[in-house]
Amino acid sequence: MLKRPGEFTPNTTPSKIAPWAVNETTPSEKKRGPSLLLKASPTKQIQKRSSHSFIKTYIFFDLECTGLIKNDDTRNLPSRPFEKPEEHYKILDQLCLETRKDELPHITEMSFMAISSETFDDLKAERLKTLKWNEDNPENEISVAKYVPMNTHTRQINPILMTEGEWGTYERFRMSDRKGVLVHSKKNCQRNNSFKEEWPGVIQFFNTLQKPAVLIGHNAIKYDLRVIYAELQRNGLLEDYGIPSDVYFIDSYWMAKKVEDTIVKELVTVCKYVKFPKIPSKSEEEDEDDRIVIADSNDPTTIEDSTKPTFSRNTLESDHPAQILDWDKFSVAIKKRIRKDGFVRTGNDGWTYKHGNNKFNLPVLYEQLVGGEYSAHYAQQDAEALMHVCLSYGNEFTQYVNESASPIPY
């Protein structure tokens, strides 16, 4: 919330950094819109989801495959974050249709880890408490990457449709792969069931979950969901065993980019309209209610008594924006990804924020936001690591899911 309304107006203040309640009304529940006929599946119709629907189950997933998508260098996604859910399924539908089956790798392992949204919210609150403990007890820190019980469906796959030539190429790459990305040998794969035998069990797993549910994969639009589509097409399962229409998807790569892009824009706006030299630093204030804070008005898990900043205020200039903003109102991810040196002067008494070149691949996000070395090479490990990364984005993640979860076009 904003504690100094006299210095702002609702027209110049971003909604998330300083939410205003001016003539606030609760929108009425919208009815579902007409069906959409999506192209990747010739007959699948998907109802347009109401913008006020809330996801009941999160399904974090990952695949291990026989390689990358061939000839994919010319099929780049837009560099900007998607603005509307329609953009997600349209680009996925386009990518599925324009890629030949022989350009897509085969699946050797798939893992789906489901957790209810209520349990996920409990974990967010628990993580905040753990981080508060670690701030107060730096010599006795508790790991935030604790084991989380989830309903898990993991299957090893025998890609029986691969030719001997494809197997030979795969084994040569696997043996020379110093990073250990290709972990499943031909010998081990051939002991397993095929994708055609295992996929109906995945659909049964989805059917047991509370709906609506959402599939969450990292770079899922560019890779994982296209690979699943190719396997369904190869094995003749597209119509009888397509993903249920009440299971949506988001791409966590684009979630992270969108969340950070939104925060950066709001920081720039705040710097534009706040004259920081006129606002005393927190150390000079006697009234705790006289602060400008960054808050999510719908965040029930924020710890109010935490006063320890992400970095020392004593090393900053007296009018530095970091002296004014309450960093405890950020999610874990934003506190760690927003840089102190990103605030730069624009004049004698002005500031702005420049984000820099943050990376969004899963190992980097995990090591920055969760901690410890990222050493996952199997699908279930990757899915679990992704869940911990999304926990670090807190309420920004859950809000993004509810606003941006998109239909799957097959």
C-alpha cells in the first residue's frame, strides 16, 4: 500500500507498486465464451476460460528427449513477453503445425508433478518464514529447497519408432555429451514401455486432478509441448488421448520475463514521479506508517515485521530509491533479481531503473532464487526444481497463472 497519497495521483501511480482503491467495485462473474476450434487437433474444441476462473491444480512437468528440434533456428519466438493468453496458444498452435514430425525428437522420460493451489499457497507462506529465519540467523541457515510431497507420475519411455540410424546418432552424442544431458542409454530405454503404451496413463492421471488445472513447463512453448504433440501425432493418439480441455498451460520462462518486465516498468514509473530527495530515508523516520512501500494488496503471506533490507542502506546515497522502497513487499525472486546498481541518476535530483541482462534459463533461476548447485538431469528432478523456482516468484506467479493460463491446441 502507499503511505503518502498526497505525493501521487491514481493516474500516475502503477497499480502493483502503489495500489489504490478508488471507487473499487467487484466485477461480476463472466460466463464462458463460445468454443474455439483450434488447428493442431482437427476436432478439439476448447471453451474460452473466464478471466475470473482460478486454477485448482498446478502440474509441473519436464521431458527428457533424444535431442533438440532440428532446423529450429529460424522459428524464434517474439522477444517481448506475451500480453494476452490468446498469444500463447496461437504461437503454440502455429509451431506445432509448421514443424515436421521428423524434425522433433523422441521422448525417453516424462514427469508430471501435481500440487493443489491451496497447498502451494501454504508453501509460499512457509518459504517466507524460512527466509526470515535465514536473515535473522545467517550462521544457521535452513535450506529452502525442502522435499515437497506431490502427486507424481513419472514414466521412462522406449522410443520404438526410432530407426537404427537415429539410435546410432543418439548414442554417439550421448557418449560425447560432457554435460550429461542425454542420460538414458539405448539399452535402458528398450527395457521400457513405448509412449503409446504409457500416454493413456498420463491422461488418466490428469483426469484424477481437481480442475481447472495448468501444465507448467520451462520453455514449454518452444520445446516440450511441441514434442508431446509430435509424439501424439506419430502414435495416432491425437484424437482419442489429447490433453483434456480443462487442463491449460503456461510457460514459466515467459512468466519470469513478464513478471520482471512489469516490475521494471513500474520502478521506472515510480522513479519518474517520486522526488526522492523530498522523502526522508527510513532511518530518519519515526513513524513506521510514513513509508512508501511496494506491496501486493492481495498478498496474505507478506511478513510485516521484517525490516532487514536486501542490501545495506548505509552504503547508499541519501536519496537513493532503495532507501525508500520496502523490499520486504517484493517476492523472493524480485528481491534477488532487482539490482541495486540498476538505479541510475537522470539528473541532479532524478532517478530511473535499468534492468540489465538477467538470464531466464532454469539452472540460473534455480541457483539464484533457491540456492545450491543445479545438478538435475532427469525429468522428475527438473520438474521439482521448477516448482521451487515458481515458489520464489510467490504471488506474482499465482497471479500470472490465473490471468494467463491458456488452452492447449491438441
